[in-house]
Amino acid sequence: MKYALVTGGSRGIGRAICIQLAGMGYHVLINYRHNDAEALVTLQAVREKGSDGELMKCDVTDQAQVSAVLSGWMQSHPDQYIEVVVNNAGIRKDNLLLWMTDEEWTGVLNTGLNGFFHVTQPLLKNMLVKRFGRIINIVSLSGIKGLPGQTNYSAAKGGLIAATKALAQETAKKQVTVNAVAPGFIRTDMTEQLNENELKKLIPAGRFGEPEEVAALVGFLASPAASYITGEVISINGGLYT
């Protein structure tokens, strides 16, 4: 049995990644924070792919919660390990820095950056011991280019990009790869309030991307075929920014 953990797996890009990994034969651990109904929809979709999964409810910003959940899983699976981790959990609280509140700043950084540490650090040792692992961080165009009104989100994703590059150098000799995927405008509930008709005029491909397209890239990076790719940030944005 191969195990993969996807944070923020109940909806959108996270759900598509769970389904993709299920199709690759992974038993998928679906992390989410509070939406039980949507998490169950993802679990059903995973099962429809012929695999199985389980729900792993915890807030990635809360180190004690994450530690308790992961420790419990590892104790109940002493002969198994989580070989793929997709750090997808993220939130947006857009505002100009001039008016940004402490909660808008810390909330976004805690989820996108501290969440990566809370989830990845406890699982890293087993990957190194087993000499195989895939850590895939979902970042953003905002973390590469920077976007006005998203100083907090850009900071979180930019920090995660830097962490990706550093960790990749620490783990490469043990066959553990660490990469980042940077979506542009993808059609999810996170972008549904944006003016798609206007924004797609800026995109050379002329459209928003689909979550399944991001998931396909994640699936490749999780596969043995991607064993010589590490420390990379791969954009998937229809040519919007290169």
C-alpha cells in the first residue's frame, strides 16, 4: 500500500490532486480543516477511482493538532510511511498592506508557510530512511511575480518557494525530491469572485486553467519518472508570466 497526504484536500485543486493520486494507486489521506461534507465528496471521488482513502481532519496552523494526528497515524501504521506529501492548504485574505490587519497577515502566513513545516517535518525522517519521497508544494504566480493586494499571500508563497529550494538540497542524496507547482488563474471557488472574462484577456492561452491540469503536473512530479527533478518551481499559468 502506498500512502499520499494532501493538505487542503476537500475542494478545488486539492480535491483534483487527491483524485489524481488515487488513480496512480495511492491510498490518499485527505487533510481538511472544517468542511466535513466536501471532504466526504473527495473521499467518494477517490473511491470511484478504484483506490481508497481516509479523512485527516486538522488545522495545519496548529502544530499540536497536526502532531497528534500524524503521530496517531504512524503508530497505527508501524510498517508503512507516507511517501508523498502535497502541501496545498492555503487561504487568501486580500487587502492593500496599508489597511491590512494583523489577522490578515498572520492567518495567511500561518496556513501557507507554517503549515508546510508542521506537516512536512514529522514525515521527512521516514522518507529519508526509506530512500524515497516526494514533497510537492502548491505555490502561486503571486509568490513569483507578486500581486498588488496580496502582500501577505505573496510573502507566504514566496517563502514556500525558498523553502522548497533549500529543502531539495538537503534531501536529494536520499532520493527525496522537493518541488513547487505555481498555478496562475485556475477555475476554483478561490477564483470565482474574479472577473474571468476580463482576466482571461491577459492570458496568452485565453482561458483559466482547470484543477485537473494542475493535478496532472503534481501526479508527474510524484511519479518515479520525475526522480531527477528537484528544487524546481514549475509554473502552470497559460503563459501569463514566464
